[in-house]
Amino acid sequence: MSFKKVSSIILTVFLLVGCSSTEQTYKDNVTTSSNVGVNEEQNEIKISVASVSISHVLSEMNQKIVGRPTTKLELPNEYVDIPEIGSSFSPDFEKVLSVGTELLIGDYLFKDKIEDSAKQYGIDTFYIDTSTYDKFLHDIEELGKKINKEEQANKLVQRFREPINNLSGVSEDLKVAIIFGTSESNMLATEDSYVGSLVKALGLKNIANEIMESNSDMQAVNNYVNLNLEQLLVNQPDVILTFGHGNIEEANKSLEKLFEENPAWRNLDAIKNNKIYNLDSNLFGTSANIYIDQALTKLGEIFNG
């Protein structure tokens, strides 16, 4: 056999092996990119989370992550040493990309601030709506489907529903006023606010919505309405819940001052009957979190009292 023929055979074999290798690499890449939510034993999708509260959800679902939010708030222990990717409302997409993120999970509240940049970098996104009880649970179920953690997601949702399923003896005729306080102002929370949605989930009536129904000029702003003592005196809540936001100590002082300065508050049945409760800021805030079941249990104790 001539040298030219041998060289030709060797070159042909080399090209065939090279094509086969290239084809296999392409197949591997396709498999990896389409493998959203495969089992942990395989190439699990690389997830970064841009929200502290949602990081706790992922932790409960035993989900590994490659990036976590930059925060001073408490994170799940297993996520503390994970690389930071920036704030919840403005992730650093250079960092998001550098850790190999394929799916970025954030709070729906910040979708408008995140989505355009995520698209530019070719990163898939998923958002959880933390604004109300029902939306939070629904999106956890959808997340489970997205990342192939349906069993874990369903167990978590079941845990969050359990306090309602076990609740008994609470009168659905109870009317509740939820006073939201900051260091600068106080407002009434509607049933579309987070705490309001918990009260709604328990089947109780919200004074704020009752007031809006009888006053067409009153409109909610971000699920809160102006606090008006005269309207409360007319509608007479059976129970008053208060909770602070921001600087909790200053917010609580503002709430105390509110009740102390105007003796007319004492004409409310809820105050006469000592049915006013300041909610624990560790359990209650303006958005849903992993402590929903504890919050509902606490409300059940209050309304059964």
C-alpha cells in the first residue's frame, strides 16, 4: 500500500472520530440545556436565588443553589457560603453569570427590575409572588413543577395549609381591623395585603374592605387605605391587629402614641373588650415567608381567644 493511501486512510479515520466526538459533545450540551429539573444524580439545573424569603423555600425543598442574595438577613445555613449575586431588587448579572446560573428565582415584586437584564444574559427566570397567602402557595407548587421538586413543594404547601384545615371554633362573623404602622404613618391593611390575606384565608371579615364598600371615594394604595377612626367607630371591629414595618421599635411607639393621644379609641368595642393584639414582627410582615404556618396558628389562637 502506498504512503498516500495510508495517509488518506488515517486522515479519514481522524475526521470520522472527530465528527463523532463533536456530535456527542453537541448531544451532551442539548441534554444539559434541556435538563431543567432533572434528578440530583444527573446534571441538575444551576439555580441562583435573589430573595432571602425564597431561599428558605428552596432550602425546605432540599434544592442546591449556585448563587444567593447579598444580605444581612438570616439565610439557610447551607447557603451561607454560596457566592453572592447582589441584592434582591438588583442582582449583579456579571456575578449571576459567573457562577453558571441557568435559572434565576426572584420575588415577583422585583420582576420589572430583573427580567430585561436576565433576557439580555440569556438566563431563564421564575418569580414567586409573596404578596398574599394564596399566590405564595400557588407559585411554590408551580416552582416544584419547574425544577422537578413537586413532591417537596406539595409537602411544603400542605404544611402551610394545615393550620387552616385544623382550625375550628372561629366565628366567620368576626370583623377584623388590621392597623399597619411605620415610624411615620398608620394605615389599614385590606384583604389583598399579606396579613389581610391570612385573615381572609381564615374566613374572617376585613373592616378595611367593608369601609371601602360603603365609601366609593376611598381607594386602596398598594393594598392599604388611610386610617380613619370615625369610620372604625361606625363599623366597629371585633378584633384589632397591629403590626409594624421598617424600624419596628419606632413603628410600635407610633402605634402606642396613636391610641394614647386620642381617648376616642376607647369607644371601640375591640379595645373595650381588650381584643387588640400587636403581632410578632418575626412572623408577620408585608410579604409571605416560610413562617406562614406559625403565623396562621397564632392568628387561630387570637381568634379563638
